[in-house]
Amino acid sequence: MSRYNRHIILSEIGQTGQNKISNAKVLVIGAGGLGCPVLQYLTAAGVGTIGIIDFDVVELSNLQRQVLFGKSSLGKNKAMVAKQRLEDLNDSISIISYAEKLTHQNAINLFNQYDIIVDGTDNFETRYLVNDACIITNKPLVFGAIYKFEGQVSVFNYNNGPSYRCLFPNPPKKDAVPNCSEIGVLGVLPGIIGSMEANEVLKIILNLGDVLSGKLLCYNAQTSKTSILKINRNEKSINSVLNNKENFHKKEMDFNCKIEVEEVSITSILSKENIQFIDVREANEQPKVENLEVTYMPLSALKNNIDKIDLKKEKYLFCQSGIRSKKAVSILKALKIENCFSLKEGAFDIIKHIKEQHKISL
């Protein structure tokens, strides 16, 4: 009574509503920027069973927005750390962590154990996997996405409402849309969008208010403006998933973002000669790499700058995190330009290694 007093004294919730919250089972996919606020508020609200699935580990760059974690969490699995931190927030509920990757092989069994699924992912391959598994298991899906200063929230597969495929029938081409490690994200934005997702979860549990089913809420953090777009149910998209449900578990991630190209580390080539460093980031991206001769060829205009490539040298491409540089290498190889390699490190690490090398030289 004391813990949930502010809920219970709301006439729209009361003890009956709080009991519904306590009996609910919610699975959160991803304990990252979106997952952290979702998990915190659902835990505080007293959702009876919360599942967390995430195979990733905490990195220093996560701490700018993933506020469940601290310095002591670095290198540890996100789902396991989240469970530990959340149990300190509320030890009267059940929190289950899955330190593994969500796949077509484990999704159906996992989703069947929960009432509501929350999408806290950051890539398209997993979003489509989650959407399709929700259609097959008939579970409502609370969706959130972020991009730089903008966010989106919706509820899919709820009371015969539209699905994610009704909004986006097919995934984008590989690397067509960069993630936050490539283009950045305002630190508070995941907190805002994640809190909105948590709000939709509670509305579904309580059958309260106007759930964002058939609607896409768009939020701009720079202007504080919101807009709502209508989404129509597409029976063809939904039936295509249901008609293939028997083969769902046989699928693999057939539209993932990884491009198989040869990667090397900056530490292994700094002493080499006759090489060309190529920065494929956009002109406005920081930091600039100094104390190193660099050719600037943004990925968006790569094919228009082929004349800048020195065919006599080994070419080492880099970006902010190593994703676009792999894409660029694959483009150059398709153009029959050989001796091209992607650097594992992004610009920040390259600068760090150059500085360290400079100290050794002195």
C-alpha cells in the first residue's frame, strides 16, 4: 500500500488497477538507451514479472544515455546488470534476465511467457523479428525508435490493430540508415521516448486512456513538437507472416547490417609506408584526425571521388565506428579497386593511437 500509494489514490487506477499491474508480465527487448527508462519505470510501477533480454555488454560510450549503468558496470552483460540494479529499486517483483541474443529460434517460446513485448532495439533486423514473433504469438508490441534528435512511439498488434510491417512493409537496404553509434543521439532523447513506451505499457495493462494503436507519435527534441500519423492495418502484410509461421524458427538474420570485409587494426599499420588513409565520414563530423595524412571521401559521395584514390597504395578506410568504412570497402571492391581495408577502430580510437605512437617516437 505504501509503495504504490500514488497509484492507488488515483481513481482511474485504485487497488484494482495496481493488482492488474502486479499480475502483468512484460518482456523488454534490449537494455540499452530505450530499454533503461522502460525498465526503470515498469519496475517502479510494480509490474509483477519483467523479462530482460540483451546479449551485449556495457561500454563507456553507453553511459551518456543508458542511465541504469555506471562505471562499475563496464564490460558486464547489460541484462544481468540491469536485473541487479532493478532489484535494488523494487525487490517485491520478479525480474528475469536472458543474457543471450534474440533469434528466430528462441523468440516464440520466450514471447509466449509474457503478456506484452517492448521493443528497445536499435536495428532493423531485430525489429522485424520482434514484430513477426508478436504477430505469431498474438502479443501487443510497444515500439520505440530514436534518430539524433527525433523519436517515434507506437503500439502494434493490439486489438487487431496494425503491425510494424503495416508501417514499413520491408526492411531498408543494408546500411541505408545509420545507427546512433554512427551519427550520434541526444542523451536525454532515449529517456523521453522510453518513458513514453513505459506509459503505453501501463495504459495497455490498465485498459486506460487512448493507446497508440494505429498511430505513430513523432517527437522532436529540438522543437519540443509532437505529431501523430495514422497507420492503417495491412492484411496482406500480416497474413504473409501468419502463412509462414511454421517456417519462422528456420529463418536466419537475412538482412543484418554486417558486411564481410577484411578488417585491420590501426596499431598494426602505423609503421607501414606507402599507404593511404581514407575518412568516409561526412564533412561536419568530429573529431578531425590530425598528425596523419588523410583523404576525405564521404560515403555519400564515394563514387564521385574515385579519382582521389591512389591505386599504387594500400588503402585503409575509417569512419566513426567501423560500419560505414566496411560498406565503403565493399563498394570499392565492387568497382575492382583492390588492396582496400576497413579499420576496426573509429576516429576517436585512431586519434588516441596516433597520440600514443607520437609519445613513443619522442
